[in-house]
Amino acid sequence: MTSPTTAEWHLCCSNTSPDALRFIIMCVISLAVLSFCLYELAAKPESNDRAIYWSMLSTIVSIWVPSPSIGDERASFAPLDETKTSH
């Protein structure tokens, strides 16, 4: 029996992982929303209802940009090992 993380979906003519398909769909939808918001902001510079487009832009950006944290292993840098450096 395969685990959910290693399962493959059999689509019309390809096999793909569920995570890859979700990521592609998320990218396409995010790009569509970003494009729409940027177009509306550029096309109607004098409009009074620009707040909704700015809020959609900030929502999409906040979804994609990870929040900073001090204890996060991905963001931390390893200290230099002075024994391996040549003088």
C-alpha cells in the first residue's frame, strides 16, 4: 500500500504526484489574480475602489512569502568552522 505522500495520480496521459499538481494549480491561480489586480490598478488610477485590489495583492504575497522567524532552521546560517579555514 502506498502512503499519501508517495501516491501518484493517473491523469489522462500522465502520472503525477498530488503535491506537484496542487503546486501548479496554486501558481496558476496566484498569477491570474496578481495579473488581474495589477491590470486593474494600472488601468484605473483615479478609481476610488482600489483598496480591494491592494488587499488581494497583499493576500497573495503573504501566502507565498514565508514569515521570518529566529528559530527557523531554513533561515539560519551555520557558523564558520575555524579549524577548516586556511590562514
